[in-house]
Amino acid sequence: MDRIYDLAIIGAGPAGISMAVEARYADIPAEGIIIFEKGSQHSWAIRVHYAPDKLVTENYKGYDVVPEGALGIKTLTKDESIAYLERAVSEYGIQINYSEAASSIKKVAGGAFEIRTERGVYIAGNCAIAIGILEKPNKPDYPLPRSLKPRIHHDIQSHILNDSDFLVVGGGDTAFERAAQLCGEGKNVTLSNRGSNFHRMCDENRQALQELERAGKVIVQRDSNIAKVENASGKPRVTFAEDEFGTKIFDHLIYCLGGSTPVEFLKSAGIEINKDMPVMGDGYETNVPGLFLLGDLSAGLKGGSVNWAFNSSHAAIRRITDKIISRIIETAEPRVNSDLSNHPE
Ligand SMILES: Cc1cc2nc3c(=O)[nH]c(=O)nc-3n(C[C@H](O)[C@H](O)[C@H](O)COP(=O)(O)OP(=O)(O)OC[C@H]3O[C@@H](n4cnc5c(N)ncnc54)[C@H](O)[C@@H]3O)c2cc1C
């Protein structure tokens, strides 16, 4: 441990990177900021979970989030979004320790934070957790045979594209994007959604899905519930609860059921959790003073977006600077205005 950082940030996605940029705007020197990133590159979740030709929409899930801070995007391609974040990292001289996951965060004597990684122990005055929710994808409530692990996924890895029959499960934008990507690859795609309408999808995706369906490129099973998944000679055999959908065998199942807050990790840092969600105050500060949650972790059940992540960092840095200013005011010596004190009664 060489130095005490002003700010440690866990995770180098849109939230973590924008927090570092906001800190630079608030005159925190680059040497005072450190980011720990589990992946070997920043924006790891975007690189892994977004389809190659995906458009990163500014109003994801239909939420119109107007950028309030230093960073903000209009609709960009995946590569442009990564390049935008890359530029922010290099222009602001942000130090990212790659392939270094944070394993624990705790408050130590003097009010600072001790961050442990597999490579060392670091101390920082403030700490922001920006690890997103994609590390912990939601799972279905029926059992999945272990033996089918190579056939059950949450994203599309290139090796599975050698096969042809895919079932995508989910009703949100991610489900649409996975289905559209597979259609683009000329695969047989079935999309199973528990609901009858795709109200969690943005309008553009809902329309695009209807077009794919009309063109016969995707079979859309509305109001379909999976009753069980079994191993049929190494492939998933899916039995739907509804007779009309029956039982079908696929090469691969792709679950797009969203992600969840890494509650245990947050609890271990002393963060209060209420009904599986972290409790936050102004600027997404938790009950542990100086410990912030950003990006998807700050967005609650409605889920986050890139611009949301940027705005959460702006709010957090405002909270940090407000606290510094009020501490300076509280501890300042009362000033004696010599002109006034000498003024005759
Ligand atoms: C398929 C898909 C499509 C989407 N499309 C859009 C869109 O079009 N427009 C839009 O605005 N939003 C979109 N989103 C949402 C958007 O990607 C997220 O809201 C945004 O990435 C959240 O940023 P974040 O920094 O909070 O988390 P993430 O982007 O998830 O980044 C978290 C980072 O933390 C790292 N990390 C995790 N654990 C640790 C650890 N213990 N230590 C260190 N590092 C760690 C991860 O490797 C990752 O780099 C989409 C999401 C998905 C899944």
C-alpha cells in the first residue's frame, strides 16, 4: 500500500469511468483516483453483452435521460460508445487497474475505505461501487440440468453460432437484440415471452420484432411459460406449460431475464439493504458515509442505461464536493472583520 487515494472506483463501465471524469472536473488530481476493473479492458459488460452491430440508444428502454454532467451520448454504435469511453479515459489520464477485481470494501479507522483485491490492499477517502448487475444474471425458477450447461447461455458467444435452433427467453430489449442477432445470422429463432405484449421493449425494438415476425424470421410465443427443461441426448428439450406450444428440442437456450443487484457484496461492505435493494440517499450515497453506488446499481428496479450511469456519477460527485465545502465552512476559524470591529459604536 503506497498511498491514500481520494477516490477509489470499483468497475470501469460507463458509471465508473464517468465518476472518474466527474472527479477530474471537480479538481481531484488524476493521481488521487484509481479504478479497479475485473476485466482486461474497460466497459467489459458492454463488450461482452452487446451484439456487434448493436446501436446504443440514448433513450434505452424508452427512458429519456438528459445528460446532466460531463459525459452524455446520443445514439451511437457499440464501437463508437466504447471509443467515446476510451477517449474519456485517455483525455483525463484515468488510472485503471485491469484484471483486478475488488473482493471486499470496508471502512477502517479514520473513516477511510480499505479495498482488497487479489493483488493488494488500497486505502481511499471515498469509494464508488460501479460494478453493474450483469455479473449476476437472473435465472429461471425451474431447474436446469447441469449436463446442459454448454447449451444454456445469457449471451451469444461465437462458437454457438455453428448450430441452428435457438430459443430466446425474455421480453425486454436484450431478448429482442439477441433474437435479432441470431436472425441476422440466418438461425431458426423462437422467442418465448411470459407476457402477451412486449411492454418492457422500447418502441423501435417492438416494431422491429413485429417486422421480423411478419417476415417469418422469428417465431414469437406470447404468453408462453416453460414448465421444464430436460436433457434429450445432449440438447435441451423444452416443455411449455401451454398445450399450444407443446415440447420442442433446441440446440441452445438463451436466457435474457435481466440481472440482479449483487446484494451479498454490498452487504459485506456494510450497505443497508431493504427488500433486496440497497438504501441510498443524496447523490446515491449509502448509509456508509463516503460509499456510493453508481450506474445500474443506483437505478433500482426500472434498470439503468448509459446516460443514467453518467448522471449518477454527476450526482455523486456533487454530493462529495458539497460535503467537502460544508466541512470547510464548519471547521473554518470565525473571521473577524477588522473594519467593522474597529468601527465606533
Ligand atoms: C444487451 C444489453 C443492451 C443494452 N442496450 C443499451 C442501450 O442501447 N442504451 C443504453 O443506454 N443502455 C443499454 N444497456 C444498459 C447499459 O449497458 C447499462 O445500463 C450500463 O452499462 C450500466 O453501466 P455500469 O457502469 O453501471 O455497469 P456495467 O456496464 O455493467 O459495468 C460494470 C463494470 O464493472 C466490472 N466489474 C464487475 N465486478 C467487478 C469487481 N468486483 N471488481 C472490479 N470490476 C468489476 C465489470 O467487468 C464491468 O466492466 C444495455 C444492456 C444490455 C445488457
